[in-house]
Amino acid sequence: MSDTIEPVRRAGVRAASKGDFLLRLAHAGGLLLVIIILIFGASLLVPNFLSPFNQFTLSRNLGVDIVIGFGMMAVLGLGHMNLALGAIGACAAMAVGFGLQTLGLPIPVAIAGAIAVGAMLGSLNGILVVRTGLDSFIITLATASLYFGLMFILTKAEAFRELPVAFSALGKGRIGSYSTFLLIAAVVGAILIVIFYFSELGRQILATGANRTAAELSGVPVNKVTIITHALSGAIAAIAGVMVTARLAAALPSIGEDWLLPSFLAPLLGGTLLAGGYVSVVGTALGAILLSVLQNTLVLLNVSGFWIQFFLGLALLIAVGLDRWRVVQTQKRGMLGR
């Protein structure tokens, strides 16, 4: 058994250390510097940017954006995509609303049930990818429509607005001037750090993303890993859906419709490779911070929503360009190291 596990460990280490540690550190440092400059500039341009109210609003939105980014980051480690992330979040939101309002379940039970729904829908994505052999882009594009449609049919597009006050209070919790949503995002991030950097599963995910064929030859149960990773992505999307439901104090069927761009932007800006084999949990959080601060600043400056979408699209193009540059640098370093 150790003969098969050891190659997996080496493959995972190679996948996790693509490029160079200093290059990754420089990227994270550069991203942090951009964030600091952006915050400094926003505080000069917008007098109330640093007000307690705006800090709370920004941090609450940021907590959700970070978790959304984590959901996409998980499958990007495989070199896959999850275009159904928003649909799964919506289904989880409606599930927790149904559990609380219609079934009268205790809050922890309703939340656990919603996360279980997300994991189940995510695992279905993984099973379809494995069984059909089709690209995750096609599968999750189809299931996104399927999940949204099924959710609208089952709920008749009716929102759940009579949620317990204690549940809605979760969206108002704060530590000082900051939302407790940041704490939730930190917990999710800590779990992902343990999974990707310190567990066998994480090494298997990254090894599969780096080279599926080599991972299979090394004894990695690639199909099982694929299903588990998609289930993980679905569970994280469900957590984000529950957070948005608590923030709105209502479960709306429209939740998740605008998650696609942020879900890609945060991990790609943070250094996660689009082709798979490397993820950056801290980088994804930094990418989400950059996007949230930028959006918040533009809103406070009364910039039209159309321009905000334009800047987000431009940021995605920049992120994809950075991803391609990182791949080229990795290939050059690999050739020089031979």
C-alpha cells in the first residue's frame, strides 16, 4: 500500500509547489499591496468608506464572496468547473427556508439539511462527470439549469419570508464593526487549508488536477476523488446560500444568479490555476477582498451597475491572463530544472 501512496504524495507535492514558493509569495504580496492601495484610495475618495456602517456592510458581503470563491476553488484544483454553484446555493437557501418556515425545524438542523442538499447536488455533478466522461463545463452548465428549474417547480417560485428571528439575527451578528460572516469564511478557509495542504484527499485532488493519467497510475481513485471534490464544492455553495438567506432574512429563489463571475474571479486572482493542480486558499480570500472593496467603492461613488459589470468582466480577463502567465512560467521553470 505504501508503494502506491508514496507516488501520490510526491505528485501532490509537485502539484502544490508548481512554479516556485517565492513566486507564489510575491503574487500574494502584490495582491495584498493592491488591496492596501485600493483601500487607501477609497478612503480618500469616499469620506464614509471607513465608517462603522460601511465596514459592517462590506465585511458581511465579503464573507459571502470569500465562501463563494472557495466553492469554485475546490473544483478548480481538479481542473474542473462548477457552473451550477449559484443554482446549488439557491437550492440550499430554499431548503433552509422550507425547513425553518414550513417544517419548523430547529435552526442547526435546518442549516445542516441545507448543507447536505448542497453536497448531494454537488456529488450528482461529480457522478455525471465520471459516468458520462463529458467535461465538467458541459455537465454543470446543464445541471445549473436543471437545479434552478427544479427548485422553481417545487417551490412555485415562492420565497420563504417568515423565518425565525434568531436565524435572521445570524446575518446581523458582528464583532466590533465587522460582520461575523468573516468568522464563518475563516472557518471554511481553515478547513480547506487542512484538506488541501495536510490531508491525503487534498494531495489526491491536486495530483489529479496536475496529471490525471499519472495520478491513476499512482493508485489515486480518480473517480472517487472527483465525486468527493464536487460534493465539497456543493456543500460550500450551500453554506454561502444559507449566509445570504440570513443576510436577507428571507429565502429567495433568485439567490445565486449573480455568483458566476465572483466565483471565478476570487480564486483566479488569488493564484489558483484554471488548469488544475494548484489552489491558494489565502490567495482566494485576498482575491475576494480585492473584488469586494472595488465593488463597494464603485457603489459608494454612485457608479452605474453596468460599469460595475464592465469592470468585473475586465478583471476576469486580467485574471485569466495572469493564470496563463503563471502556467508559462511554470513550464519554463520545469524545462530549466531538467
